[in-house]
Amino acid sequence: MPHLKVPADVDAWFTENGWFPGRNAAEQASAFVAEVVEESRKRGFPVEPLPTATAFLAEHAGLRVMHNVERDWYIAFTPVPDWVSLFEDMAELSRRLGVRLFPVGWDSTDAELYVVDERGRFFCMHHTGDYYMGTGKHEAMIGLYANPMQDAEDFYV
């Protein structure tokens, strides 16, 4: 598990896994967003792309950031594997937070989902509950490894 305390730690971790400043993954991001939008409509809980999500994905789509190499645990900034109630669960969290959400990745460990809202706040949707990670990539990744994570309900409207 990475030890992330400052933004430079996050950048170093991401760099070890293929990211670099100014990385252009716009083509992958566009395909990711289109897939998510189409699947959400099919499931009856449509989502729309958010500028915060598309900006993040334009630089990070397609990355697989390892957090435990020995166990092959990673964060994937790719469309989420088939989570049966994904969009329904997102719609419920969105309603409670009073903002729109868009998925930006998932974790292979527990298949938890990472979503970003229109304010740039990242949330983790986990089978044990929903959690606030932080605002922006750096704060979110540092917050992801904080123990305990802050409950998303602290941000309900």
C-alpha cells in the first residue's frame, strides 16, 4: 500500500504506473465516457458527463495504478466491471449529496467504485458504505488511504 502524505507522493505513485504531467488520454477518455453514458441509460439511471470527470479522465483514462503488486491489487481508471446496481447506487448517492456524479475508476481489491461530483469531490462507493476521499486527485488519493475514511453522509444535503 502506498504511503501518500503530500501531492508529490501521489504524483510519484502515478508516475511509477505510467502517468506523466500533460498525459493525453483524451481518446480513451472519450470512449470511457461514451461507454458509461450508454450503459447507464440501458440500466435506467442515466448519467451525463461532468467537466470534472472528463478533465480527470483526459489525463488518467486507461491507467492501472498498483497498490499491492504481490496480490495484483490496483486502481483502474477504466469503465467499471459489471456491478449490477452501479447506476442505481450512484443515483441514490447523487440524490443524497445533491450533486451529479460520474464514475472515474474502480479498485480491484473490493471492486469499490470511485466517482467524482461536479465540484471535483471524489467519493468511494464500497460494499460497506460510501466515503468521501477528498477534492481533486491529490487530496482524494491521500484520503483514500486515510484510516478511517470520512463517511459520505457528512456531505448529504
